[in-house]
Amino acid sequence: MDVKKILADVEAKNPGQPLFLQAVTEVLETIEDYVAKNPKYDNNKIIERMVEPDRIFQFRVEWIDDKGEIQINRGFRVQFNNAIGPYKGGLRFHPSVTVDTLKFLGFEQTFKNSLTTLPMGGGKGGSDFDPKGKSDREVMRFCQAFMAELYKYIGPDTDVPAGDIGVGGREIGFLYGMYKKLARENTGVLTGKGRGWGGSILRPEATGFGGVYFVNNMLKKAGKEIKGKKIALSGFGNVAWGAAIKASELGAKVVCISGPDGYIYDEDGISGEKIDYMDTLLQTRNNVVAPFAQKYPSAKFFAGKKPWEAKVDIAMPCAIQNELTGEDAKQLIANGVELVCEVSNMGCTAEAIHELQKAKVMFAPGKAANAGGVGVSGLEMSQNAGHISWTEQEVDQRLHAIMESIHENCVKYGTQADGYVNYVKGANIAGFIKVADSMIELGIC
Ligand code: 2IT
């Protein structure tokens, strides 16, 4: 495989899409050696086929706000690759969403879903709709208008969306209500549903829990334990919330959370009632974390700053792509960080990953560490298809097994001669093999 040539082609064919290019570059650079040793991939032009999404839908979403004015947004669904199962991946509602964002996410999702051990292809969708400051009724009207178009392209065995940034239980409810009406069926077409109407127990917690299980596995492999570690999380949404619950349950001390307005440092640790308050803050939908410091005197607020300047043992970006830069990585390394685990998708820039790996800091990529979310989505699909529901213990056991399998695969394909585990390489190769081999077996079609 000529990585430089393929990347030049991807860049030329996808102008103005730096996120997609970043995601593709990371994968191709880490699987290059493996592909070179296995000529079947080049013979079947697997890489060239994998960097091209199966199809992309883009549509206009028009809805009426509370003032009676017409609003227009863009909706998208990127169906990236369904070699190993129906397209599966979340919907992101955020003003920054473009086709570039969703192509990078759909590409990542393909590898991530492959790692989960479950039969799910990769997809992603969303809108530039900004839920911030919108009333519940406005969000409902938007979701209904969005689904009035999206429902044509999805189905329980075709493409199964879920939540992502800006899409939680409230939005999934409105989306599912409209789908059910239009399609005249009550199936597992979306995951992250409410518990009363087909949702899986632990799905809201799964991304954060899975991230902490993954960190635990990494530490165990290094002969360390999570108990007593100081952890900085970024964000204060669903992912950071789940991670905070599990990390404090396992005896770690979460000292930072953050928002677009700055970060919180709480020397006493963020646990118990403070974690519930994270959710309360999220429900205010103002996207600010500062009120946390007004409520808890032990918490300090640092306006306009990122949590990566704090002295911690473990850093877990849980917010959005490229939130941890090369400079942030250098600061963390200078402060003696032991482990950085992306729980957001592509939370670190390429420079940040390079710095961390150069310093031999343990580093996990999002597509491995955050796969617990989509993993439990896969379990929700299984429960829906079987018209059954599993207990918390059953789901948690399966989530543990998923995260352990991903960790083992990363170690299998990513361990270097000096014993350092390159989790990025391991995750990319393991995720690649299943999709690539399936594409070969399924023929050119
Ligand atoms: O990035 C992700 O894996 C998600 N937003 C969850 C996707 C899913 O289908 O549960």
C-alpha cells in the first residue's frame, strides 16, 4: 500500500475536510506494515474502498420555533460501511456539524464497531441544529422534522442511529416517537431508548463505564491499579458523568470536569451528589460548568482554561474532537501524567498522540476506549430483536467482556519490541482485519 499516494488522493477528493483526513491518516499510518505483509488487502483494493463511504444523505430540515418563525437546518446520515452488520452509530446535534465531522465519525465508527465483537457496521449522522437555549417543544419539532426525512434511510436491520453530542434520552424519545408513527412499527431502529419502551439498562452509563473499565485494564496490564489515582475529565455531559460514577466507585478521585466556559478543579473529588449535580447542570442546557463552583466551596473555576493544566495521574477527554492538543500533552507530561484515555471520539490531535507516545505515556484511542457505548447499543439491539430485556448484571457482564476483548486485541496487535503497547496501532489493526476480511469474503459489490 502506498500510504502517501492514497492520502493524497483522499485529500484531493475530499477538499476542506480536515477531520476526515486526520482520522484516515491515523488509521492508514498505523496499519501500513500489517497491510504490506498481507497482499490480499492490496489485491482487493481494500484501503481505497474503505475510505469511501457507501453513501451520504443530506437533507433540509425546516421547523417552526416558539416565536412562529421558520428555521432551517441541515440534516445528514453517512452510511459508511456495512460489511459486518447494519450501519450503526450516533446522531450529533451541534452547530459545528458538517459533512466532514460526520465522515470522520462514521469512519472511526466502522473500526470501533468492529472491535466490539458485535455485528455492526459504521454510520453517523446529525445536524447543525444547536439544542442550546431551545425549549423542549422546539427540540421536539426539530426532531420530528429531522425524522420525517431520516426514516426513509434507516431500519432495525439497515441502519440503527443512537445519540451523540446534543442527542440524549429526550431527543431519542422525540425521534423514536416520529419514526414509530411513520414506519408503523415498534422495533429497535434507534438505541438509547427509554427503559419503558425498549431501552437497555446501563446504556446511558455505558460509554463512561466502558472507558473506566478500559483504563482499569490498561493499568492492570502495567501492574498498577486505579484506586487512589487523580483523574481529570473534560466535559460534564453523558460521557463524563458515567466515567465519574465508575471512577469514584473504583476508588479513584475525579478532580476536574469542564465546559466550553472553563474547568472545575475540586480537590475533595467529584463523587456522590456532585455527580448528580453534573446531570442537573446538563439539564439546564446552558452549556456552562461555572455554577458548579458556586454550589460547592471546595471547587474552583478556571475561566477559559482547559483541565489539562491540572496535575493529575490520568486524563480522560470526554467532550469533543481535538480537545487535547500537542501543547496540552506536553503540559500533562511535565506534570507526570501516567495515562491518557480518549473517551471522546478523536479527542486528541495527532501531535498530542505523538507527544504522549514519544514520552511512553500509556495512551488509548477513543475507538477502543469509548466502544462501550455502542457496545451496549448492540446489546439493546439484541434485546429488542429477541423481545427480551436483560438485568443490569447481565448487561454489565457483557460490557466487561467487550472492553476486555478490545483491550486484548490492542495488546495483541500493538505491543512493541520494548513492551510499550501502542493502543492506537493495536485498535486500528484489529478493527481493520474483521472489516477488511469480510469485504473480501463478500466480493466486489
Ligand atoms: O460515538 C459513539 O460510539 C456513539 N455516539 C454511540 C453510537 C451508538 O450507536 O450507540
